[in-house]
Amino acid sequence: MRIVEILKPTLRLTPSYLEFIEEMRLKGEVIWEGMAPSAEEDLEEFVARLNWEEVHSRPGLVPKSTYWGVIDGAKVVGRIVLRHHLNEKLRELGGNIGYEVRPSARRCGVAKEMLRKLLETPKAKEIGRLLLTCSPSNEASNKLILASGGILEKTAYVAAWERDTNYYWIDLRDTK
């Protein structure tokens, strides 16, 4: 695997990021609200919004740090988001950390590197105890979270998604 960096969104990386989104869309995967530019945003506004959301939040959302997983300084192979606190909706589904990997870059350690680097950020350490959620059937994410220090708290049914969800906590408070 080539080295994966996590970088703040930039206009320069946006074409590659949009290719990543399109690859997910062609596979029929969920493109979460706010993950792609809205119809009203040009690319500069999109990047500015992603970076603005680190300090501010839109109604019903929480501040979050967005990073793009990048190889060779130019190809976006993933996205990872650190939500700075939890609201009721995120406690049920989503947690503090969410990530996606470009379909053609899966099974190459991209998510592992993005998560490792995110957990080393000052903001993640400041939050200290981080919730991650995933479907019990998502074998790759379950293995990744466990390998990253996640402790399974429970599995519960989420009516809004009509599925069970695993709830893991990664505690950074005792790490040096």
C-alpha cells in the first residue's frame, strides 16, 4: 500500500474527490447529505463549507473536521470525518467518526491508515472517548474498529435504518 495522508479539503483535490464520490454512486452506495456539493454550491463554496463546518454547524448538525484520504499527494481514496460531539441522532447512528473508502481502493489498508491518523489528531485526543457505529454485517469495519482499540458496548436495532447496529468506543484518554 502506498502512504495515505489525511488532508483538509482543498480546491486542488476536488476533481479527484468528485471521482471518488462518483465511483461510490455507480456502486449504488450511500452519499451522505453534505458529502457532495449541493446544487447551489460551486466547488470553491463546497470546499469552504467543509472547512467552515470545523468550527460552525448547520441546524441539526454538529461541528466536524473533514479529511480526505490522499495517496501520491493527488488521488483521493477516502474521506474521514470527526464529529466534535454527539447529538441524539449521532448517538443512535453515526457516532463521532465516519469514513468511506473509494471502492477501487478497498482492502488495501486505506481505512486503517485514515483512522490511525485521525486518532492521532489533537481534536480526537481532546474529545477523548469516541463512538463509532457500523452494521454487524460490515465485517471490514468491525475488524478495523476492533483492531484500532474499539470496545463493543452493544448491538441494538435502529428503526430508522431497519437494521442492527454495533456501538464501539475508542478511548484515547489513557494513551500517551
